[in-house]
Amino acid sequence: MAFTLRQLQYFVAVAEKGTVSGAAQAMSISQSSITEAIKDLESDLGVSMFDRHPRGLAITHNGHQFLRHATNILASVSDARRSLAIKDDAMTGQLNLGVTSLVAGYVLSELLRRYRRACPAVDVTAMEDSSSYLEHLLIGGELDLAVMTMSNLRDRMALQAEIIETSPYRLWLPIGHPLGVADIISVSDIAKEPLIMLTIDEIEENTAKLLYALGAKPHVAFRTRSVEAVRSLVATGAGIALLPDLVYRPWSLEGDRIESRDVSGALPVVQVGLVWRRGSTLPPAAREFLRVAETARAFRDR
């Protein structure tokens, strides 16, 4: 029996929520329907998609590989439906985008994939730089839009923004770490551990502020601008990391497993937004990119 689109939707929901109950609530269906769909999918593919444990479900290596394919299939179906409404006079023109480092590979790539399917005739150029420089280019009219983290947005009077992703901070741990089996992880627990610090965008500043505000002085073992380096260092036991969930992946490049856990207390979130010059009339190609981003967010939030 071939798998169905509904099974893929349920699988993606469970992978994102981490529990059957969370996926069922997000999809507004019964938990038994989710469970049965996952079992049928695993039977059809001949592999286990999740490891079951008391706190929920942990996606397996096979499941992680299949997740990207499942997400792409569902996105393609959504794009195919929308393409039926596209008129013969397909959109053309130029779209100039900016992006900050943190979101370049984790938010922009998926948006560009969707946008190129919707508007294949639009010439898209994108550049990565600091948020302050991207603001300068937006205000000067050299960029149409920027995809960037919002906490460091400086000139809010001159710029307009729409949030397209909100991601909480979570703790990254190597498999077998003592904190991985703790019922509750506090900030004081983190302060006792060597910390791998990501230094792109405002991540290092926000993490340090959080720990200092809660009375914990961080013991930074390593600083890096590479998310992949953080994954590898955490997976091999060099330290732990406190990072936004949007950059979490359960496997390092070397194939070593890492896990993420919630931390008790009020942790900050990272907001990613589309930013443009206030009062300007966005060209049609930019307005369509904004629509694609809104559709992508609505799809994730279902």
C-alpha cells in the first residue's frame, strides 16, 4: 500500500511537535488517527520513523531523512494547487533580497524554493550581511526585502516588518548526558556545564544576557560562527548549547546524534521577520514573496 498525503501530514506534525498528543491537537483530530497513520507509514516504508520513550517520540535517523522529503512533497502539492490559479501572464521582474546569517540556511532557502516555483520568471538576487547593513540598504532602496532576526532591528520608524517565524531557545545535549534524563532542567544546571557559544547575529549576546540575568555566569568552552560546528562539538561531548529551535537538527555532519530539551523559566525567543522600507510601495515581485512567506507560515502553523 502506497503512503498517502494525510499520512505525510500526520508524520510531519508528529516530527515537529514531538508527541502524538501535540500533533493531534495541532491537526484537530484524535490521537488514535495519528498513531494508526504513523504505524501504516512505517509498515509501508519498512523502517521505524520514531523511537518511543516516556517523554514522547524521538525521530530516528531514517525518519529525519524522510522528513525533508515529506515536507517537500506536501509543499509541492500546495504549490500545484496554487499554480492552477496562476494566469498566463506570469510574473516577471527583479527581486532583491537581504538575509542575516542565522536565517540564511534555515528560513530563506525554503522560502526561495517556494517562491521560485510560484514565480519562475522573476530574477532573484540575495545577499547575506549584518542586520545593521541590511537596514541601511533597505532604507536606501537598494533592497526590496530582508529576511532577518528582529530583536536587533534598530530603525523601527523607517522600517516595517512582518513576523514569519518564532523560535524558542532550547538546550542541546549529547546522547547520554545526565541532563538528558532530568525531569526539570534549570538555568543553574546549564551554568555548571561547558557551553558551546554560537556567535552569529545576536545569539551570543542574548544567551549571555539570559544567563547573567538569572544569576548564572556562563562557562564558555568554545565560540564559533558555524552551526554545524556547534552540532559536532555538542554531539562529541565537548559541551552543551542553548540555541533557537529553528536551527536544531538531531544529527551532526559526522552522523552523531544530539537531543534538545526544554529549560525551565522564561527563555527568550528568536523572531524572524520580513522587513521593508516603511511607506514604500513594494513591487509586485516583492509583494508575491511576502504572500509566499505568509502561506508558508500558515502551513507550518496548521
